[in-house]
Amino acid sequence: LTTRCVCVCSQVIMWIYSFKHFTVSLHLLFMKNATWTLRDLGLSDLGVGQLDELISAMLPRLSQQGALSSSSPSQQAWGTSHLSSHSFFHNKHGFSGGKMGTSYPVFCKQIPSPLQAVCTECFPTEHAPGFIVNISDCCLMQGLLMRDKGMEVETLDKLMKNKNIPDGQQDSFKTGFAEGFLKSQALTQRTQDSLRRTRLVLLVLLLLGLYGLSKTPFLSVRFRTTSGLDSAVDPVHMKNVTFEHVKGVEEAKNELQEVVEFLRSPEKFTVLGGKLPRGILLVGPPGTGKTLLARAVAGEANVPFYYASGSEFDEMFVGVGASRIRNLFKEAKANTPCVIFIDELDSVGGKRIESPMHPYSRQTINQLLAEMDGFKPNEGVIIIGATNFPEALDNALIRPGRFDMQVTVPKPDVKGRTEILNWYLRKIKAGIIARGTVGFSGADLENLVNQAALKAAVDGKDMVTLKELEFAKDKILMGPERRSVEIDKKNKEITAYHESGHAIVAYYTKDAMPINKATIMPRGPTLGHVSMLPDDDRWSETRAQLLAQMDVSMGGRVAEEIIFGNEFITTGASSDFDAATRIAKMMVTRFGMCERLGVMTYTDQTKQSPETQAAIEHEVRKLLKDSYERARALLKSHAKEHQNLANALLQYETLDAREIKMVLEGKGLETR
């Protein structure tokens, strides 16, 4: 890149130098072709003969040949001995220089090149008869801003003495000559001022153009990547982040505690001959707190923390990634003990493949492997990597001696979610929200609390309550409320009975999950929903629990059929049927909960024989039919409760678990 920049700058300087000589030659041409009128010289009253003689004597002698012809023989001899038949350029380089220049079609003027101008500046020959250039022209800024000198002419007194001008005409001649000379000087001065302004404008435009080019995407990327090759990596001190700030991942914290002890007192392990892993790999879904754990390790040990993302190493130029790896480890080794954290490790440490399209793609990971092998035992540098895809990492990277310690950071369970929510909330029973956020990560829970705070601020409240938390949870799970949707009375009634059917089956089925809320408020693509919360996280499910889930899914369609008849059943049960069919298929093909097919699994049903496929479909259909009949029988036996719950939903739109229980027990609800 440096060589390329030097070449570009040299070309720009050569162009400016050529333009300088072009302007000088234009000025000389103007001086040679200058014409004076009789009025300018004050000679309008002279005769024709005298006028010719005076004008020929007054005009400057610009031709060197004329000067040589009027000189003495000794001077001609000296000039002849000085001049040769070839130019200095020809004598030095072996070929004729001539008028080698750049042609400008607009002015039709040949301009000597800078090299030839230097050669002919002090050695005038017959091929280059005296192109006069000041030595100071080699300086760029001085050459652009200096004022060109006019060519010397004979003095007026000497001119009149040589030509024997009468005394009576000398005063008039001097006056006319002075007037013409002053006018010529004024014109020359204006020309020179114009040339200087033109040079300044061109110089400013050139600088602005270079600045604009440096801001273009291509050049800016090149400058940024090149400047980042040798840039130092600054560590961060995580004194304010400790394990107290990490919630919901107790097992991961316990595994990393020994790393903290090593960083605090490495001599304790050295005396016993112990050797801690050089690299620790944090594996888990996004948002579970892997980066926070790495910061907490550095904060607990009070050591420098070096952060790098895997996507920051490689860019469009070869060798950038390897250079940044070297700089990172060089800085870390100079500040031991310390922690190096590489986020998204799979983007830089992915499996190496043979590809002619990317012959240099393995340089970065090879440099990373070499740096990790270069550590001395117990050197005091701990490398922590984080990834969501451990299967994508290269085998050489996760072998013993490199990233040989793997710590899993899973999504928090109900206890962990409760701890995380209690960290953000005060005086709120977070257990209800924790049970209703199955599968939420720590980042999801933080977003939930933030959405609840925004809702409270919009409503003008000074604190967040359970109502705002429920609103935020429903918004995240099912989308925002669609209060602007106009639903006719008939469809709203069908939706109320549909959701009431789900709630009735869930309430009166023994192994179903407890109801949390029922609503007919449109959210996202749905017109209503019933949410259920397990008492605890379910690590496994029984056959009765799976059948109960199928029965609850069937409750909506059964309610429509019982209340409105087969002609008014709707498409709202499509997602319910999908959920029930998925459970039935898993019971038959994966869980071994089918007497006819036994405990054999069928992972790919399309590869089975036609008889086996028919048997699977028969068993799935049988499970769905039995579930449908159980839901029908339950709703018919609780028809009164079904109707009361539907009316309550039509009146209040949303009912929580306590209100649903009061309605089903025949108690009245408080007026809202």
C-alpha cells in the first residue's frame, strides 16, 4: 500500500510540475508575441522610416540566435565551442531528446517534460535553444506561488544612444515608451495574478479531491485495516462486574471459580505441580450470559480483560486476521495475569476446509493455534471463548492443551429465572412470571422487564406492577394487542366459546397444566388464547400429561361444534390440530407409547414400508379421535360452566386464573 501511495503521489507531483512549465511557457509566449500600438508608445507623429528604425531597435531581443549573430567573433567561437551538435540529454542517454513533451490539444503547445527541462536548463543546445527555468521551480509550493520574472531588455538610454535619436524627440520617445511599458507591465501583472489564482484554485481542488478519495468506502477500508495491523489492544478492568451480577447459572459459576483462584494466586498451583487449562470454552444458546461470565471472571480476579469478537479479525486483506491475533496475544503476555475473551469463536475458529476460492482462509486460525501453543505452563493468561455452535469448531482448537475445558451455559430454569427477575424487581412476586416464561434466557427476561417499564411509563405510573409484567410477557410471546381490529359480534362470540372450551378442558383435566389467563383480545395472528403455567419446569412428561395436552387442544373445536353446530365451525383450530397431531406422532414414532408398534422408534417415516406407514397413521388417528371424544364428553358435562365463562370473557375480554376459578365456582366478579 505504501508503494502504491508513493507512485500516486509521484504522478500527481509530475502532473503539477508539467502544469507549472505549461503556464511559464504560456507567459513566455505571450511576452514574445506582445504587440504595441503607436498610441501606446506615443510615436504616432513619427515618419515611416524613423518609426521602423525605432521599433526595430526598441523591441527586446528574445532570440538567442540573433544575440549570437550580433556578438563578436571571439564570443561566437566561445559559443560554438560551448554548443555541440547534440543535446546534453542525447550525450548522456544515447538517444535524441527533442521536444519530448505532453501535447495539450486545446492550446496546441508542446511542453518539455520535467526531466528534459532539468537537462536543458543549464546546457542550452541547438536542439533545446534555451528553455529558461528557475531552479526554485523544483519546489512545488514555492513554484506554484512565486511570480515569474520577465525577460531582461536593453535600457532606454542605451537604446537611444545606439540609434542616434535626435534630442528633440528623446523626451517624446521616452514618454511614449514609458506609457507603453507601464501598460505592458500592468497587463503582465494581471496575467501573473490570474495565473497565481488559477494555481491556488487547482491546488485546493486537488487537496479536496484527495480528501474525498480517502473517504470513499474502498480507500477508507484500506486505511482502517492497514492502520489496525500494528495498533495496540487496550485492556479493560472489570472491577464492577463480579459473580454477584451473574444469576441463573450457578453450575457455570462454580466451574469457573477455580480459574479465579488461579488468577488470584498462581503460585498455589505451581508449587503442587498443577496446570490449569489454557483455554475455556463457554457453550450455550444466545443470551444466556456467556460474555457476562467472562467479565465476572476478570472482575473477581481483578486482572485485565481483553475482549475481541471473532468477526473483527478477518477482513478483505490477506494477513490482517493473523496480525491482529499476534498483537492481541503480545499485549496479553505483557500484562499477565489477564483474561482474553474471544466472542463468537466459531467465526474465526471454524473447521478448516480445502477450497481454491479461499487459499488464505486458514491463516487466522493457524495463528491462533500457534499462539495458544506458545504459552508457557502457568504463564497467567487465560483464554475464554464463547460460541453457540461448538460443532462448527475445528478439532485442533478443542483438543486437550488448547480449549480443553468446556462449560455449558444453559437457559435458566424456573429457579434461575426467579433469581434474574428478583435482581431487576423489588416487592413483586416474580414466581408467577418465572413459571410463565419457560425457555426465556437472561437477555429475554431483561427485555421483558424493560418492556414492562415502558408500559408503566406510558400509562403514567411510578412503578412496575404484575399487570405490566403480564402485558410485556404476552407482547413478547404473542405480539402486541390489536385493539383497532373491528370484530363483529358473531365472530367475537365464537372466539369466546372457543377459548372457554380450552379453559374448561384444562381446568377439569387432572394432568393438564394450571390455567394462568384466558383472553379474547386479538394479538398477532390470533383472536384469543389461553395460557397455562406449569408448577415447575418439566424435564420429562408422562403419557397422561401428553394426552391431557391433546385434550386441551381439542377443546376449542369441540366447543364450536357443540354450541354453533358443524356449519359454523371455523379455521381457528388449525394450530390446535397441529399441536395435537405432533404430540400423537411423537408418542407413536419416538416415545414408544403405542401398544401395536411397541417400543421401536421411526425417525424417518418415509423410509418405512407401506404397511408400517399405514400402521403409524392408524395409531396417530386413533389417539386423536380418542382425545376428541374425551374433550366432547367433558364439555357436555360442564355446559353451564362453559357458558358462564364465555359470557365473562365477552364482558371483560381478559380473565386471570383467580377470576376464572371464581366464574367456574359460580361466584360473581368485581366490577372493573
